[in-house]
Amino acid sequence: VRERHFNLIIKEINHPFDPRSDAFNLQQVVDLQLVQHADLIARLADDAKKEAKIEDGLADIQKVWSTMTIDVREYKAGTYTLRSTEELYQALEENILALS
């Protein structure tokens, strides 16, 4: 759960709190009546989980493409073609599936 998710909860309950503080405990959850906002908190937690999965997937894709060597050769004057496309197409297909 990111800071932006906590900020949405804080905005909803209209009371500031620091969930990362050592002083944040079960009693403070009760005092803030966070149970009354369980639907919002559950939805935000689910959104955060999905966002983290997308961010991890994008990091993996970036890692693959940052090390990918694209071999080109001159075809005609001023025109180039790719020599080996199998690895490129395979990576593209995997990345498209990961993002969909």
C-alpha cells in the first residue's frame, strides 16, 4: 500500500494519521473508526495489489529490453532491416501478454 492510498483513507475519514508510525496500533484503528470504512480500505488494498503487480511487470519488461541487442544490417542505401527477429518477437509477445 502506497502513501497515495493512505492519503485517500485520510481524506475519507477527515482525520490525519501516520500508519507507518510506531504509535499506530489497533487502538488507534478503533479510535479512528476505520471499520466503518472497511469497503473503501478493502478496495484500496485490492487496487494497491493490482498496481504493484503492474509495476513489477513493467520492471521485468524494462530489464528484458534494456539488455536486448537489436542487430540491424543495411539493406539498401539508407534502409536497414533486422537480422534476427525471432527473439524480438518472442519478447514482444510475452510482454503484450504480461500487460494485458
